[in-house]
Amino acid sequence: MIRFVFLSLLAFAFTATAADRPNIVFILVDDMGYGDIGCMGCKDIATPNIDRIAKEGVLMTDFYSNAPVCTPTRAGFMLGRWQQRVGIEFAFGFQVEQMKKVNGEWVPEPDVHGLGLPLNETTLADRLRAAGYVNGAFGKWHLGFKDEYNPLNRGFDEYFGELLGHADFYRHKYYDGTNALRDGLKPVEMNGRYFTDLVNERAAAFVKKHAGGEKPFFLYVPHLAVHAPFQPPDAPETPMVTKENMYTGSRAIYKAMLERIDQGVGMIFKELEAAGVADNTLVAFSSDNGGERWASNLPLFHHKATLWEGGIRVPCLMRWPGKIPAGTKSSVPGITMDLSATFLTAAGGELPQDKPFDGVDLLPLVTGQKQAEDRSFCWRMQRSNRTMTAIRHGKWKYVNDGNTMDLLFDLENDIGERVNLHYRHPEIVADLKQRLAAWQAEMDAAEKSILVR
């Protein structure tokens, strides 16, 4: 009831027509390499539609994901806040280490599909709906498998996609047989249809349906590709995914998977242009973490599931004609949850006061209207097989990889994190460690609403 009253009252604050505010499209790729699109220098993968976003807008080169894996980044985006504030530290479902905190102790979650984005949290979609937007999500959700966590119950008006972290691209099942595909709340079977094609079609259809309507729209397209299993498009005879063949693939398959995403971006642009709303649409594109085994993260070091740059630095592209100058390149640091504040501000909404966003509006920063803030970006990963923490502040990055030694890198001059400068700048190491410790203490002290079931 409280949630309903809050959203209802908030809706009264927004009376502008659809023409006064932009449509918003966010395309989120899964496990894409930092160097795997044309505007980032890729030569072997054709991404003309994705590159168009940068060509006609801004390319952010120093952008980060909220986490080195799927779920926490997506949670950070939906909340506009550090996902650790609600107890989300790692991916749901796929990893066997499903834990929850009970009376201060981490204990196994008995239901492998039991976790989800806390139900007492207000999502970005909730806030945009209250601002008068119609919302659609098409793709990989990965923020809860049960119906109560379904996008239709988290602020979206339409949903089609897979609820788990991955599934067979043609059969839409997890390798244990779990059916991951939903049309809204309804389980559906679409055996033989390639998942990326289905997502592209539904996303384009949503634009066609709502562009030029009475309400502006928010379209969220979180792709499963280019996450494993590595199954190419146009090959329905591909064997069913198993634990054994899950990561079997090649660069050629990865290329085909990413190019099919690019095709979908072109389909969205086509519908925007047909409706005459392309110039009044804010389009953003990014990845939920760094690339995995068939990706190229060059010139970065390492890959997904680490806190080295290759695990967390990702491209971010934004296009909004008349608001973002075409061909802009920005080294202003940003992070996934900044897009939440950026979208809500563009929509004419007010940032929440009860649970303030940790993200900031990027538009005045990338356009030079406002000086970049003095910010710290923090990450941690506490797994049984790997522990890491990291912080970036300005050009400096501190990394603790398994409590081996202090690692300090000057990212302006050493983007590949090859030269450890801790011995030259002990005062910077001390400052960053203090900032990181303060951030961790703040996260640990936050009420973990993920326990509210």
C-alpha cells in the first residue's frame, strides 16, 4: 500500500506532454569486450548501427559497470544506487554459492531461484512510470526468477525475455531443463527461434507501438548475447547447451552473435525514424561487465569476474540530437548507475530523497556544462575462490587481488595496469585504502532489504 501511494502521489508531479520529454532507449549487452565495436577500434566485427550512436552522440571511454558480473550491475541500474546497499554482491542462479545474510551470518539459499531484486525497493521503471512513461523490457532480466520479481511487477508495462542468467538460445531452457522464457508472466515455448532475434523483434515492435503516442516511452533491451552459451544465429541445429559444452565456441561465433545485436539496434532506429521521433529519443548503449573468453578487452588487462580494468571498464555510448553534440568523445569517468540518474533527470523526474541515488546525471558532464565531480568508484568481490577490491579516484586505481600486495596504477598513462606504482606514491595508496575502507563500512552498515521476502 505504501509503495502504491508513493507512486500515485509522485505521478501528480508530472503533467508535461510526451513531446516535452524524450523517449529513452537503453541497450545493455552481456559480456561484451571493451574493444569489440567499431567505434572502439574493432576491425573484425561489423557494428555500424551501434557505432552510429557514438558518431551522432558521445563515446565515453572511462565508463564502468557497477560490478564484474551480470546481476549486481543490473541491480545497480534499476536502483540507481550501489547494489551492495541491498545485499546484492554476485550473480543469481548460475553460481552454486547462493547465500543470504541471516542474523549477521551468510547461509546457503535453499532455493536456487529464490533470490531477487528486493520487493520493497523502488525501481527506475517505477519512477519513470510515475513520471508518465510507458515502459517495456525485452531480454535477459536476471533480477529474480519468481513471479513477484518479474518485470511486470517491477514497473514495466510489457516484458518478453528470459528470467535467468543464461539459457539455450534456441530452446530457451537452462541446462537443467528449467524454462526461462516468459511473455509477461506467462511461460512460453518458442523452440527453434533464436533468442536475440526474438528480442530484436519485440523491442522494435514496442517502439512502433508507442512512438508518437500520448506518453513517452522507456525501452530497456538487456540482451543475453554475447554471454555463453556461444551459439550462432541461423543455426537451430546447434546442440542443446550442457554443462560440458557451455563455453565451447569461437571468435567467429562471438562475432556473429554481436553482429545480430547490431542488427537489432538498426531495427530500433528504423522504427524511431519511421515515427519521426529519432531526434527526441535518448539512446544509450553499454555492457554489464567486461568481455569473457571470446571477447577482446584490449588494451585493458584481464576479463569478466575480476576487478582489473578488463572486468569492469566498458564502453558507453549516448545519442540525443540537440542535447549531445555529435562525435563527442569523453574521458569523464562514469558508471552504470549514473544512467539511472541521467534517464530520470531527462524524463523530468526528481531524484529520490529517501534513498538518494549514488549515480549522477552524466549529460552536463559529457557536454561540458558542468565540471566533473571529485568521485570515487569502488568495487568488491568476495567469493570462495577469489577475493578482490578496487577503487578508482581521479586517474589513480588501487587494486587488492587476494590480499597479495598493494597495487597502484596511473590509468592515464598505464591503461593496461602493468606498472605498479605503490612504492612511489605510498601517500596515494594510503588515501585510496582509507576511501575504500570507508565505502565498504558504509555498504556493510546499510540495511539489507534483500532479506525482505
